[in-house]
Amino acid sequence: MENGHSIPKYLTKFVQCRDEMGSVGVTVDEEDLVSLALLGLPKSWHSYEDSVNGQEKLPGWERLWSDLVQEEIRWSTRDGSSLKNEDEENYALVAKARKGKGKKNPSQSGAKGKKQDMSKVKCFHYHQHGHYATNCPQKKKNK
């Protein structure tokens, strides 16, 4: 992770592990996921890790993801290193996701108001198509 821009890849591995564990009935709550991700950061990130752990409350998973990506961008800009095309795309997606927070209807995309094809959307909790994990009917049943 120290030689490139791989925070999104690093965090994606945590999501994949959580999903695999979920498929065999083991649940990992968001706070544990955040703690594990912070603990796994390389030594060069320890001051950042300490600042997050020093907060009154740990951030949520999405907030941690966004903050880590922004921190990585800040470091790469400060160091003068250039971003790879793939990483620029990842950062653009993060920025787009942050910009879209707070919209009333997540099925609306863009200014044109076209509806998103929900049949292509896959829930990462139960791997069913047609909804996001935040709107998962199966997860609501199990609460």
C-alpha cells in the first residue's frame, strides 16, 4: 500500500471477507470492520490511525472509506506523485458517491431523473438482485 494508491483495493478486501463470512453465517458489525481496517494499515498510516482512534466515536464504514481515500489523495498530491488512471477513476467514484449522499430517492441518477435499472443492482448482504443492502428486506426481517 505504501508504494501506490491502493486504499480502495485494501478496503474492498475487507468487504469481500465480511461478505464471505456472512455467507457462512458469521456477521461482522460495522464497528469491528472499521477497527480491523484501521489496525491493518501500514506503519506510515499510524499517525492517521491514532487520530481516528482518538476521536470520541469511530466513524462508520463508508465515512472511513471516504476519509482514507481523501487522505491518500492528499498524500499523493503533497508528495508530487501522479495518480494512475484506475486510481483516478476510483477517486472520482468516491467523490461522486459523497456528492450523492442525502438524495431523497437513490433510484434516481443524474440530473435527467432517469431511473436506475434495479435488476442489475446486487445486495452485498444476501447477494440478491433488485435492491441495495441498505434496503435489504432480508436484513430487516433478521433484526
